[in-house]
Amino acid sequence: MACAADIGTRVKALKAVTPMGVVVNGGLPDGVRSITVALPGWQPQISHYKVTQQQAAKLGELYANSRTYDDPALIKLIDGVGYLTLSTNTLIGKTAVEYRPNGFTDPDYVLTEGNWL
């Protein structure tokens, strides 16, 4: 079992992968870019997460939009670490993660991390 400091360090594993190319009209086609979030110590029965992705407004739009993900079925468990991979078409935006490794017995213990893409 990892200690809280170790989990806090590893939850910062927000990663964006972007292929090289030219962007027109402020966005990419759907599915070209992905974000992967690592959730150490993930246990499907008791862990809970919420990922909010705020995207920059596209050309001609006044306001940015946001998407929220919290479905445990989206998590792929590998060696005690849960991985969530999301497709996105944004070039600039904030991704915020709230992670409760043990949401039932310790619901107030929340690990948070954010990253601008």
C-alpha cells in the first residue's frame, strides 16, 4: 500500500499526447489528442474520481465549455493503478482531477491535481 505522499506525487501523472500538425480554426478533429490520468491504488469497489476538462472557446464562440467524467467503467486497472484515457480536440484548456482512493471509509481524503494543456 502506498503512503499518502507517494500517491500525491504519482497522481500528477497527467499526460497529453499530441501529434504534430497544422491547426486551423482553433481545434483538432475528434480523437486526435488524448489525455491519460493515472490513479494509483485504484480499487473499483471503493475508489472514486472526477475529471473536469475545461476547454478554451473556439473561433467564433464566446464561452468555453467543459466536460466531466466520473464513470468507473472508463478506468482500466493495471497493476494496482487505474488509467483513464480521454479523447479531446482541444489545444488549450484545463484538466482538473479529484481522486478519492478510499471513498467509503475516508470520503474527506481527496487528492487534487490540475494541468493546463
